[in-house]
Amino acid sequence: MEQKNAPRRSMLVRRRPFLASLLATPALLRPAYAQASFPDRPLRLVVPYPPGGGTDAFARRFATRLGQELGQNIVVENRTGAAGAIGVQEALRSRADGYTLLFGGASTHALYPLVFARPQYDPVEDFTQVALLGANTVCFIARKGVADNLPDLIAQARRRPGELRFGSPGAGTYVHLAGEYLLHAAGGVQMLHVPYRGNGPAMVDLLAGNIDAVADTVVTGLPQHQEGRVKMLAVASLKRSPLAPDVPTVAEAIGLPSFEAELWSLIAVRRSTPTEFVTILNAASIKALTAPDFMAELRAAGVTPAAPMTPAQVADYVRAEQEKWRPVVRMTGVRIE
């Protein structure tokens, strides 16, 4: 009996490591399985700005290309208002499962916590930054007949403080602050700021004659400028835009060599989204942005594609942008209660 039972005891001993490995296998395979299956249904991209503007156009182009890389459709949802905060909070109400992406950027991630007295979210603590995408150049546009160049507009504002009106896509947005920064840097001239719910409505009112100027992006204002319906006075980049080579930089127009305002964009997900999902989204985003045909498409639309970054590097970039604009916000005195 002992000889018959001995092999059985020996067999059981040999089986223990194998059984232990079987029990551990599901835990070991879960990340690999998750990576292989994500995403297995359509995603949505929350855009905190209205349709029709340059940022929205960028978001839709990117959503289409990212969807191709991921093998899933991406539905774009515009949720507007409060300098992008309404759209951001919509993204925060979603599950942290990687299926809801936020198309954030300079306004929602750099300026919002600086200009709002009681911010409703923290762009660094509440979100994981997935990828930096690219930037639109800010420009300054006047209604036809108001001014032929930037020095002329500033001279009029100096003679009539507070009478001329300039619009922006919303109080506390990056483009609004770029306009306020320009007025301050030009000697503290005063214009009445009129906030809108996006670039599109501001341009409509400019064309209707209800405001005198707008701070906008080159891509949004270019068609009207080319048609002669408005006058693009200057671009807020260090070099002239290839889309509007006839338009001077702010440095050229009024001698502010370091003046620059590039409206950058990123995608983010809720904090606590599984790291493996963030990695997949980051890799797909970089693959899309570095494809030569898509890079050419973005540049033709006035967007400068961003250099590839890891999620941690994007988070560092956001923090650096906050510090860059903190003294500007303090200097201009913009504060929203």
C-alpha cells in the first residue's frame, strides 16, 4: 500500500506549483486582456466649445483620425459655456473607463484655475493628461472700416478708452487673456470686452457690426480676412503664419518681440482611468499625429502638430503653462467671481 500511495503523494507535490500558477493566471492576464480588448465599443470626445470654431474643427479632425487608429468610432459632443468648464465637468461626470475623452487645452487646463475665484475642478488633480495635440495661432481682427493695422486700432482705443468693443470666445479663455495681455502690453489701453460662447458667435457679431474687434485664431478668421469682410491686424506668434503671410506679427506691428499666444490643445481622461488604457490612447494619438498625411492636413488647417510626449510629460507641460500665465493674469487683473 505504501508503494502504491507513494507515487500519488509525489504527484500531488508536483501539481501544487502548477495549480498555484493556474490560480494566479487570471490576475496576470487581466492587463493583457484589457489592452487587447480596449476599446471594444465607440468612444465619445467632449469638446467644451461650440461647433464652427477652429478648436472644434481641430477636435473633429483628430477624432476621426484617432478613431481610425483605435478601430472604433468617436462621437464628438459639444458642451459649451463658462470658459469650457461646463464641458470639463461633463467629462468629470463620466466613468473613469477611458471611453470618455476631453478635448481640453490652454483655456481649460492652464488659465481656468488662475482666473476663476472659485474653480469647480482641478485640471491636474482631476484628470490624467493623455496627449498634447497641437496649437492654433491667436490673431487680432478688426471689423471692416474700423482699423487698417494694429497701431491704428490701439491709437483709437487710447483716444476713446472703453468705447471700442472686442469679443472673445468667453470670459477667462486663453484667447480672451491674449487680448487683455495685448492691451496691457501696448500701454494699458482700454477696450470693452464682450464674451461669447465660442469663436463662431463672436465672428458673427463682428460681421454684423455689433463689436469692433475680436481676439480669435488664424484658422477661424482667415476666410473672412481673405474675402475682405474683416481685417486681420496681427498674429500672436513669433513668426508669420504660413496661412496668412501678409499679416504681421505683434512684434512687427507694435514692437513687442516676446509676445506669443498659441492656443494649444490636448486630450485627457478622468483620473483613475486604468493606466493601460491611457497608454493605448497615448500611443494611438502619437501615431495619428506623426502620420505625414495627417500632419500636412493639420498644417493646412493652421494647426502646428505637437511633438510626441508621454502622459507624464504632458502633465508637466500643463503645470509649466500655468506658471507662465500666472504673472500675466496677475498683471492684467482678470478675475472671474
